[in-house]
Amino acid sequence: MNEQGPGVTLPVDIEHIQRLLPHRYPFLLVDRVLEFTAGETIVAIKNVTSNEPFFQGHFPGHPVMPGVLIIEALAQASGLLIQLTAAAGSCLENPLFYLVKVDKARFNAPVVPGDQLRMEVRLKRMIRGMGIFEARALVDGQEVASCELMSARRAD
């Protein structure tokens, strides 16, 4: 185990992830956090299985993970970066953020059952309650998707 500051021990398991994110099955798309540097980067994984509900219709006989769900998984990883940064002692008052923009989305290869999606997210900057992230997803070391994400802090 690797201690990353107060309240953050790696790897972060699914029970801890569920305490940090509001998402639940079938929409929770992060299984574990492997690496984390507060306020900077996160590496998380999603184990893609044939039991995923979206494979029933996308596509019968040729299952492919929808690209928008890969982007959503990256967005959830960025949310975990914010949440874990807050847990490690950041001064963020309200760490729940919503995805508000996706730029430069690229899809390079299909993601299929049996793949392990490795999500790498870097916080570029925080400006006026908004986080801007660079994100990419890899399978077996090959980049399958990438994008820039913007998330805004939830207003109370």
C-alpha cells in the first residue's frame, strides 16, 4: 500500500470510490485507483466484462464499449482526482464537480469485453471553480481514446 497523504491510501478500492462518487451500477465506471498525486494526476482502471449492460445493444454479436462511456469513465476519474485531492488536505470547500465540456475527443481503437481500461488524467488548471483536465484511456499500453474535459463545481 502507498500512502498519498491524510485519508488516501493506494490502491483506492471500489468501496472507497463509492464513498467519493455519487454514481452507482450500472453507471459507476471506475473500479480502482492505482496512482494519485494530489492536485495533479490520477491513474484508475475499469475492468470491461461481457456482463456490461450496454453490450446487449452495442452491438449484438460484436460488443464494443460506447465511446461516450469511455469519456464518462475519464470524467469520473477526474472527479476522483478532485475528491481525493480534497481528502488529502486541499482547501476545496465543495468538491463535487459536474462535467460541462468535452473537447478534442478522439477514439483510436475499440474497447471490448476482457479489456482493462487504464485511465490517466492530469489536472491542467483550476479557474473560478472549474477544473480543466487532459485525459486518455489505454488498453494494453495502446491509447484507445483521449480528450480534454472541463468540470464545474456544483453550486449549492
